[in-house]
Amino acid sequence: MKKVLVFGSGSIASKHIRNLLDLNFYVFVYTKNKSFKVNNKCIKIIQNLNNIPRVEFSIIANRTSDHLKYLKFLIKKKIHIYCEKPIFFKNFDFKDIKIKLEKNNLIFFCGYQLLQDTKVKYLKKKLKNQNIKSFTAEVGHNFEKWRNYKLINNRYFSNTKKGGGTIFELVHEINLIQFLFGEINKIKSFKSKSKKYKCEDAVVSIVHTKKNIIGTLYQDMYSKVLFRKIRAITSGGTFEIDFAKNQVFKDNKTIKIKKKDNDQQTLLKRNLIEFINNIKLKKKSVTNYNNSISDLKICIRMHENN
């Protein structure tokens, strides 16, 4: 049975572990969470990285502020890397990491599982030959309910200085905008600071891409209603994805697309399988790394401008 190392034991890490077990991997979990218990013989908790076994690859799925530390550790150990998004929350030597990934022939993959969603793939195909006039993207989650434990100020996801906050937690939309409408050239963000936590709770951004497409982005980390939508206004009509309803619309009429499960667990598994296939095919992933860095740089710019 092939072995994998997972950093983290939170909700996303647990979903990865479940998928790894389904794919017949033996999972070593590095976690400092003493309350994390397992009752599966194919999972082993480790608390010392000095004597880790030989593994096929590793998944970094702990808090964002620790990502860079373990990214460097895995590169040094010459282990293929699947890293949850965002890759980090501060500037660092992007080029040095890239050079080391290439030098050691390591496969890097970032956890943007929404790119595996059939609705996103459908829209990407439809927009290929369209003159896109503008777009809107909006997302809202109630993180106090989404997380499985009480949200308090010292939790990283409610503290901007620890890599949390709306911009970093809801980075999927930045990735989707750049995937669907082109690299972001300019972005102006207006932030509403939370009175309860050490982060922004809502962000409205005006976006301009290098393809000369303008759009708006709304991100809400403490919305009481779950929503996630992307709308593209084109010369051939208005296309819209409603992730919450799992539907696609054109000019407000429902479009029938090939039905597939698009729940988070399934999308994470598709992403993981693509990563594993890249390893098998020795497919270099510099583009994946570059895209992850591009998303991070946009998030940093959103924090810096007023």
C-alpha cells in the first residue's frame, strides 16, 4: 500500500484523508491537534517529522501561515506537493521556490477544486469565442457555522495577520476570475472590517483584466445565507453559474449540462486524481505554481489598497 503524508487535521484535511483511503493509500497525518482521533488501521498520527517514512507525495492542508514552512521542508525532502489554497499569505522568494521545484523534478499542485466543477468547465468552453463585456462574481459563507468549532479571535481564519480573513479564505473567486476572464491587471478593493474578529468580513472589488474585461467581485465571510455565483455578460448573451443551486443559466433560462456530482468531497477527489496522474506522467506543473503565485499576489494587493 502506497504512503502519503498529510499536514493538518481540520475539515479540508479530513476530506483529503477520506479520499486517500478510498484510493487505497496509507495516510500519515502530521498534526498538533491532540483531540484528533482515528480508528482506522490505514491512518497513523505522527508528531515528529525527523523520521517520516518514504511517501509518494504530501498534502499541505493546515493553516495558511504554516504553508511556506512545510513547502520548503517537502522540497528539501524531494517530495511531490499538493498545497491547499492560498499557497501563503505574504510575499516570499517566489522564484527561488520555483527553481527548486524544477531542479528536483517535483510536481506541484494547488487545491483549486472548483476548476473541476462541470459548470465551470462548461462556462469556460462557452466563453472561448465570445466577446465578453463584463462579469460579476459573488460569494458568501457563514464561517461560524461552516467551521466545526467555535470561532474565536485567535483562530487563524478570523485573523488577517495569521493568513485568515475574507480575502484569503475566499480566494477561489480570484482564481476563477483569472481562469475565465484572464489575468487581473488592476483591482480596487473596499473592505468592511469586522467588529467581532481581527479581519475584514466583507470585500467589494472592481476588477480590470489584461483582456480589457471589467467586472466586480463581492466576498462575504459571515453571510447568513450561502451563495456563490458568476455571471458573464457577452455579445452572445448572459451566462450565469449558480453553485448553490448547481445550475447554469443563459439569458435566465436553465441550461442542461451533463450531470455530475459537484459537491466539495467529489471535486477534491477529482483534483487529487489529476495530481496523482501528473505524478505518474511526470507532468511538470510550473503553470499551476505560477497561477497560485498570481492569485496570492492579487490577494496581497487587495489587502494593501484602500
